[in-house]
Amino acid sequence: MEVTLGTTYQNPFTLEGEWEDYGIGDPYILRFDGKYYLYCSTKDRRIGIKAWSSDDLVHWRYEGLVTEEPITESAYAPEVVYWNGSFYMYTSPAGKGHYVLQSDKPTGPFVNKTDNLGLTIDGSVFIDDDARWYFTHAKNGGIMASTMSDPYTIGPDKQLSATSLGHWTEGSMIIKRNGRYFITYTGNHVFSKGYRVNYGVNHESPVGTYKIPGNNPILISTADDFNGLGHSATVLGPDLDAYYIVYHNLVGRSAEGPPLRKMNIDRLVFNGDKMSVLGPTHGVPQEAPKMPVFRDIPGASPSTAQWERIQEDGQGQVWLSRTGTGDRYTGEFNFVTGAADGAASTFDVVFAYADSRNYRVARIRPVAKKLTLVAKVDGKETELATKPLPAGTDLTKLHTVRVESDSSGTKLYWDGLLQIEQGDLIGIPGRIGYQWTTGLQPELHFTAFSGDANGSSDREAIKPLPGTMDAVHGTMSGQAAVRPGIAPDGSDAVLFSDAGDSVSFPVNVREDGSYLLAVRVSPLSAGATLRVEVGGTSKEIKLDKALFAGDAAWSKVPLGTFALKQGTGWLTISRGKGEIALSDLEANLTHAVPEQLAVKPNAVGLVNRFGGEWGWGDYTVSFDLTLNQVSGAMATVLLRTTNESDHKDQVKDGYMGYALAFGMDKVSLKRNSYENSMEAASGSWKLAPQETVHVTVKLRGASISVFTDRSKTPILTWTDPNAFLLGRVGLSGTSSAWTVSPLTVAAWK
């Protein structure tokens, strides 16, 4: 089946009405009643907050200033929350503490309701399923969190565990999905090319202990034409199943000094505790967010082309969509029930409607303020579960019911909060709609359904290359089976054990070139063979045991390079011989390593200097190392580095790659990814003052070996289970105690 993009968009966006010579910084998107509302930071020394609206996350309409309150001068990072008829805006003007503004519409006017609440900058609100509110904000060294007693009152704050980028950390946001809390956060400085986004996950509470998965950062690029990616927000897509991350990139400084930024949107995907970005993408068309299968705003007089009115004795009115769902779907219903006519009044959201004797409803009892899941089978109603609506619910205001239903059961959400989960009520086809008892006069707003649920659209998304893809996000064939939670980060993986087992991904290649493909596999895969089909090429490859990382639970194993053409197509991994447990696959653009080249790293900052190409793969690096005098300082050679950045307000070692450090009696290898640095291996040697030694480092696949001209055996060797497979070379440190000759790089032979 041919892969086609259909409707497309391209990062970065340029919108009508952007702040001149400032752009879109710190973007935040609110989804309300089937539409999207974008807010961003206000240019320094200007008053007011701008907003845009969209139906599809791609085409945006300028809505003008949604507030002109004097306190919004230089308003940073405004975020808007809808609750029970009101829109609450949180912003920190010029970074001097927070204010809360309120409006009855997402486009304002927003009116200030508080004094200065303090708490630095970048405030963000999260409402949990139990309707408790939480507030997070920025700090040097990590994100801070507070509970809230109401939309205007923020309690004492505490630092969230692990949510730090090693320096100033900002731009936080929490979402909840499949029982997990995901927090994103950014840093270190808006003018740093290494501004980036990390995430954490926990199962306890929004202020619990967060685990930081190994695929961080999820957004980073320090390329000259696309860098400074950060201050993200997450929003549900128009298909009601997919999630998207919105963020800005740095274009430079405005004439007045503040940063000039552009807005970007990329697809998010989830796999257990793991969250990933399909990107970052820029400069090339990407698949636009998909729209629902069915969508309409019924209003007071639903269109007969979209809806059918059915009269049932004693039921008041019944309206049903003429289009029905399959057995997997997500439906969304926005409405105002209106004032109750009596204790017996009910308002039903209808789904899985087969006929008048067989359907399901989410029933709202306006007087009792309760939500009930009801199944009607052969004319008999059964109440499966009931939950009280959140305290203070005003049913004369707009509310939302979302229904997710598939083979894993049915979930009911009230205003985005999961209220009822019924595992034995599996999805069945049927129409959707509304019914209510005589006397109610509801307003019917945006209503829609899609053919996806519980993240099933993650498998259908076209994956951009370069990039990484989880095996479970492909289309499986044969007897290929998902094994829950067995991957290194607790995510799901795919097991190939029979002939014909395979997984295929629809891909969108950014540019023509040679791409290095690598898979993360378990040790049971060592010695097995797999077949790769992509770009008209098919190769059978043995997973050489020598490429696995010792006794590591999983290893990243390179499969070789493949010539790919710009555009869309399929990438398929299939079993050859043996058993294979596959976690994920990555493909990155390579550059040919020269036969031999002397590299003199150029200064990036005071400490780290780099040279060569990001796309260099397997190579050897040779150099002479001289100890000039007795010293505790070390000479450090950098290997396979990418995404390098230098800024006084970020972590010192702003790069991803390896640092090989030499002391008088020790050699150590460090794996570095900005704030995450670990000593991976070390070895002993002795070097006397005025002594020179010739060092050769061999990098093949995930393995690094260090040799000197004194011995035929390596003084240090290590295989990284989560290896950096491509990158350039460099030097770190400025000590006069050492002299390092130019680095001679040669292609691996």
C-alpha cells in the first residue's frame, strides 16, 4: 500500500499578527469545544496577550489581543485552563511573579483577578482525575510544584524529584495518559542553541517521584538553521487520540534584544512509560493531524444530513448520527444540559447504538450531579458504574464527555478527567448521539468520533527520518507479538519467533542520503538474522554477538547504511533466522569518513572544541599526547559528539557523545548527554613528565577501544548498550599541563 502524506504542514510556522521582530515564543495551545486556541509570550515592554484559533492545528486565524490589562506588559508564557464555565489565564509579566486573569471566552477579554502571586516564571496548571489542582513553575536546578485550593490560590511549593536540566529549568507541563503522569520541562537558557525538552514519568501522583527515561532529551537540535528548541506544551489532536507537542525554535535576537522565535508542532507517541517525539522536523512537509471520521455542531436544529431524530415514548428527544463507529473509537460530546426539570431528569450521551433496544449511554443526572455508565441490552438497562460529578459542577455551563472504547474496554472522561473505566465492556459498532427527558433544554455543541482509541493512531502515523521508531508503533505481520514492559525503560517490545514475522513502518525521508540503521534488541537476538527492506533495497543481516554490550539487558546494534531518497515509503524489519526481541529502530543521516584527515577542533566555548561531521560513523582517531608537567588536570578528547552548544547559563558540557580523559595514571571514558554524565569505563597507565605517547581510539558500532604504541592490547574498551553511533571529534580543557596533537581521523578498515 502506497504511503501518501495527504494534507501537510511544515515547521516552522509563520502566523498572521505575530509580534513584529519577536515572533511566537513559549507557545501554549488550549483545546476547547473542538477548536484550538494558541497563546504566546508578549514582546518586551508591550501590553496585551495575542491569540490565534484553529480547527486543525495547521491553519490559524488571528484573534487579536485577548487582554489589554496593564499588568500584562511583557507577559511571559501565558497558559489558559477552562473549568466550569470560566477560562483562567496564568502568566508572569517580565518574569516578576504570576497573576491570574479570568474570562468567559477563550478569546477574552481576560480580566486580572489577583495580586502578584510570585513563584518565578512559566506557571502551568494540571487538574487530576480527582479534580485536584496543581501548579508547577521554573527554578534554578529543577521544577517546583504546589497544590491549589482554587484557581486563584497556590499553596507552598516543593521541588519535584529529578526534573532538572542541571541548571535553570523552566517551561513545565503535566499531562496524564493511561494512568501515568508525564511532565515535560525545558532549559537552560532561551538564547542557548542547546535549549531542549526533557520529560519524566511516574505512576503515583503529579507531585510524586519522576523517573527520567533514557530517550531524553526528546527535543534538541543545535544545527545552524534550526536550534534552541524548547518551552513546549502538549495538546490532544483533532482525531481525539493523537497528541502533539508545540514548541519554539530560536531565530536570533530581535533589534531590541529579546529573542526572535518561531512556532513548531510535531507528533508525540507513547509506549508504556516512554514518550517520544516524531521529530523534531523542519523545512520538509509532514503529515498533518488527522481529522475525526465524523464531526458536527448539532446546535438547536441538527442537520438532517448528519443526524436522525428518533421519537421514543417517554424519552423526550433522541438524536443519532447517521454515521456509525466501528468497534474501536473515541467519541467526544460537548454540551450544556441546562437546568434540571426535576429529580427524574436525565441527559444521555449515546454510543454503540444498534437499535432502540441495544445501546450504551453516559448518563448525567442534573439534580443528583452524577455520571453513570449504562448498557442497554435487549431492552434491559444495567447501570455498570456511577461517579459523582466534581464538586461545584455547574451544568448551565459547557462540559465534555469523552468515550474511549476498544477491545481493552471502555473509559468515560468528564471534562478530560477519567471517571469510569470498565474493562469488560469492549467496543462494539454503533451510532452516537444524545437523548434527554422531556423538560430539559440542552445546548448541543461540538460532537465527533474517530476510529482510534488508546493510542492506536500511534501505529498509523508516518514516521519522519532521520528519527527513531518503537517497534510497537509499526504494522505487525505473521505471528509477531507485543511483549508488555520488557524493554529497558519498561516500554513494550515486539517478539519475532516464526517465519513471516515482521513489522513495517510508513516513513517520510527528509533528504536523499546514506542512512545508518540500528536496532535495539535483547541478548536472545544475538546470532539471529533479520531482513531490512527500505528504499527498494533488501538486505539480510546477522546480529553479530560481538556487537552486543556484554551482559546488558538490551543493546543497540548497527545494521549498516542504506541509500534513501527523499519522500515517503515503507521500512520493514522481518525475521530471517532465530528469535528476535525488538524494542526500537533508528535511522540517521551519515557522512563519509575520510581516508585520513587531520582535524584541528575549532573553539565553541572556553572549554570544548569540535571538528568534523555529525554524520561520521565508524572511524579511528590517532594523536600524540604529551604530559608537560606534573598535574592533577586531565587531557580530554571528545568522540562521536553531536548537538554541541555553549552558553554561560547552561551546563558546561553541552554536547551528546563521549569524553576520553587522560591523567598521569588513569584513563577514563565518560558518556555525556548534557546534564546526564556517567563514567562508563576506566583503565590504568603511567605517564611521566615530558613523556609522549601515541594513542589510537577505534570506534566500531557501539564499541570503543583505546590503544597506545606501548602495547598491542587495549588499555580501555567498552561497548555502550545505548550507543551514540555517529558524531564528530573534539578536545576539552585548557590546561597547559598537556599537549595534544591534531587529531587524525581515518575511515574504519
